[in-house]
Amino acid sequence: MKLLAILSDRRFLVALLLAWCWLLLIRAALILQSGVWPSLTGMIGSDLAGAFILAVVLTLAHGFARAIMVAALGLAVYAAGMHLTAHGTLFQLAFASKSIDPTFISGSLINGYLALLPLYLFLAWALHRLHRAMVPKPPRQQTGLMACSAAVFLSYAMAFPSLTTPANNVVASVLAQIPGTALNPMGTAISDEAVEIVGTPMDDPDTQLNFFYQRVRGDSVDSPPNVLLIMIEGLSAGYLPEISQYHDLQPLVTLKDLEGTLKSQGFRVYRNHLSLERQTDRGTFSIVCGRYPDFRRPSTKLLDVTEERATPDCLPAKLRDTGYHTAYWQAAPTNYMQKDAFMPKAGFLDVTGAEAFDSAEDIKGWGPADPVYFPNIAKRLKQLDQNDTPWFVTLLNIGTHHPFDIGEEAEENLAKARAALEGNTKDSDDPPLLQPQQARQDAMKVMETSLGHFLEELGANGTLDNTLVILTSDESGGFVRADHETLPLNSNLGMLAIRPPGPSDLTEYASENTITAQLDIPMTILDVTGRGKYAGNMIGRSLLALNDKKNRDILLADTYTGLKYFLREKGELMACTELLARCTSWTFDPNRVFGSFQEADTPPFLTLDERLTLFKNATTLTPSD
């Protein structure tokens, strides 16, 4: 009865209403900042839960605890706004350690959005002052309120498969992540003892499991071509008009000119390309080494190779050993994510990053903007092509990475273009904080222009003669779907476009509707260069293996939502929580994956032990001798 009296006490009800109104204000601010709209149903439920928890904190906190509350609230909202703007989700508490990396601080944290931190701290302080003014003497029934708060907290955690989708509440989301982060910092609870996967008879191809599938054509090649692999930070095929229309998506970015460039240059764009994970090091590892990325919270596969705990036998080493000059030229500093040490061990002979650019202005933050990066690379490629040996060059830009630095000249040109289009020069001076996703759109547009000129220049000067060109992405950025919280694989629509060495060679490649994944890129390169039979322990399916009639299965994840997926090419998908304990079943059209998901009533086609074992096997690398 005491507890009921506390919950119905006018002072607590005032705190509850104040907390709810404050969270609605924060919700509006985050939408204005990021342009990301949450689902209404989830938002109402999560904000009510967050308001109750915040009301309890306001009621019980006093003295120094109040100061901590104000600082924590301000910082949490600031981080949530930044993460929503960059990735479309609230932040994962387990990744907080990334914020202390000097390169990350200079690249992503020190920018114009830093001006919002004082605002959010002020709003948190204003909440504290309003509550003190309206409820000078709050009730002190600590045990009962804490028990109720724990009940709400538990119900909230169980109700949301992901704690970081946009509908989640900042307060409730952060608190709900604490137990999992503390008890299981690696993410998926993987047992040290593997269990045998209970498969189905080998003569039943419809239900046979093929999650670690390898298929190449394996033909020899008389004159191996050069290979240019271009990774564009955060690029999604959903940004191309034909792809978005094919899947009935509503992207916030439209790259019509890039689509036109790819058509004119003879590329085939794949419509159902799967990006296996978020974050650059995960996608890069799969593309370079032909293995699954690290699906755990901290990605350690690059570090395991760097510190010689594992030898994955990667694509560059296989090409280097046959006489290729292998080069990895990225725009960002190579010491971030240990790429300066990993890439040579993966087989790259020539590894450079931001340090290769002369101007201090060019290498500030994450590195040179695309209008500087691509012309520099074009000069290097032209010089490299003068040698007699074949080359394999991998590129990764940085201009399309948050905070989307496009360079002063490009900013001025875009501002003038908008002013001329709108006929109002004042509009070009609007602060970027009032234009959600405008920075991303501008960065993608600048990349589109820079990449188009880059490809045209290389084609005109003959650098691309006898060259396989692959355009892909390290990961797929968010914001492709309007209904990004109700359907799976919202951040896994990647980019894959291929231009073969000979203009007529596309007949030898899989059709544009084929389901492809990042794992297929290194396998295809091996086949094109005549090294397919040396794939070793790499997995994936070459796009030249046209006689393959088997349906394979693929593991995917989204580390920012904590969701993990099991996809079967025949049209089945399991979407599971981070710990793989709860799953929902979906069906899809194999020819139109991202535009055809339908929730199914069928039970999961894998047991919990099988799920855990599959992700354990995906995590394991070949130990060093």
C-alpha cells in the first residue's frame, strides 16, 4: 500500500509528467538533428518507460548524484543525436571505448555538431531546475520506487528485440544496455564447446545447410588482368534510382549521375548485394580475406592477424605470390583500426593513408576529401600502370564518412548552386544543423562527381585497359527504408558493380538479380586472375561460377542494432536478438530480397545450439603455427 501511495503521490506524478514532456522535447530535437523518424507505436511505449525511469531518478537523486545525472543526460542525448545522424540508430554502450581513440576524436567528434553539446547539457540542467522548483520535497520511498523501476526496466528490455533502433528511448536504452555490456562485453554468448549442427540428409538439397560455402570456376588465365577494387565508405545500392525503385525503397540520397556513369562505363550493378556487417574494419576484412567479419561487439580479427594470433591467408597475398603488385591506398590514417600493420600481413606491398598527402589541410580530421583523394589516386594508378607487372589496387575513400567533409571548395560550389537554384542567397547560409542529412547528401553528391571524373579519366588514358573494376562499399549506410524499424536487413543493402576486363565479358558473370555478398568479391577476383583453385579456406561464391545450382546460406548482422541474421538463398530468413535467444522468421523473393520481406509463422529453422555454433565457427580464424 505504501508503494501505491508513492506512485499516486502528486509529487511523483508531477515528476513523471515533467520527465515525459522533457523526453518528448528531446525526441523532437533528435528528429530535427538527424532527420530520422521513429515508429510511432514503439516511440510511445519506450518514452513512457523512459519517463518512469527518469522520474524515479529525479525523485531519488540529490546532491552530487544530481550533478552526475545532469552530465550523463546531456552527454547521452548528444551521443544519441550524433549516432542517429551518422548511422540511424542510438549508440551501443559497448562501443564507448572507441570515443577515446585520438583519430576518432579528431575525425568524428570535433566538428560543427559539437555546438549541440552545451545545448543538451543546458536542457538536462533545465530539467533538474524545473523539478526542484515544482517538487521541492520529493517523496523518499527508495526501495519501492527502485523495485518498480527495475520492473519497468526489465519489461522494456524484453519488449524490444533491439535496444538501439530509433524508436528506443535514450534513457531507457542506455540503462537497459548496462547489464549486457557488463556481463557479456563480447556480445554473443559463445560457448567454448562446439556442438554438432544437426543437419539434414545430404540428399535433401532444399534443407541442407551451407553457411560456409565455397564455389569457384577455377579456370586458368593466360593473361591475368589488373584489378581495381574501389570501396566507397557507407555506399548503398539503394541510393541508385533503379535499385531503389526495384525494391520499392525511399532513400534520402539519390545518385542518378553515378548510376548513369556506371552504365556508360559498362558496369553491371547487382540488385541483391548483402553487406555482412557495419563498421569499416568488419567489411574490409571480408572483402580482403574472404571470411566472415567479426560478429562480436569488439571487432578483433584485424588485431588477431596483426599480433600473429591467426593467419587467415588473404586475397592480396595470393595475388602477390603470383607476381602482382598489390597496393592498398585509403584516405584515412592507416593506424586507425591497425590497418598499417594488418594490410602488409594480408599481402599488400604498398600501404598508404592520409599521411601520403602533402598538405596539412588535406589530411585534417579523417583525411583528404574526395575532390583531393581521387585525382591523387588517378596519378598514382597511371604511374603504376607503366610497369610491366599486373597490379591489384584497393581503394577506400573517407569523404562519405561522418562528419562528411567535402572540402571548402566543394562546399562553396554547392552553396552557390543551391543559392542559384532557389533564387535566395540567404538560404545557402542556413546552419547545417537545421538541415538533417544534408551533409550526407552533399558528401554523396561530391563523391558521385569525383568518382565519375576518376573513372572517366582512367578510361580515357588507357589505365583501365585489361582491368577488372569492382565498385563496392565497406558497409552499407542506413536511411534506405522509410520503415527501417519494421523490416530486417535495413542496413545490409550493399553496393556491388562490376566492369570486366573485356567489354563483352559480362555474359560470363552471374545475372544482376543473383544474391551476392561481400564474400563473393575476393572469390570472383581469384577466378578472373586465374587463381580460383587456390582459394584455400576462403568462403564465398565466384560470380563466374555460373553452373552452381545450389542454394547457400549466409550469416549477417548489424552491430549497431545488435541484430543477427541467418539467410537462406531459397527465400528464408531468421532475424535474431544479439544473444540469439529470440528469433522471428521471414520469407522473401530470392530475386528481390530487400523489397519482398514477409513475416512468417514458421518456427526458426535452427536451434539455439546451432545458432551459437554457426557464429562461433564464423568467429574462428586459422591459428598461427
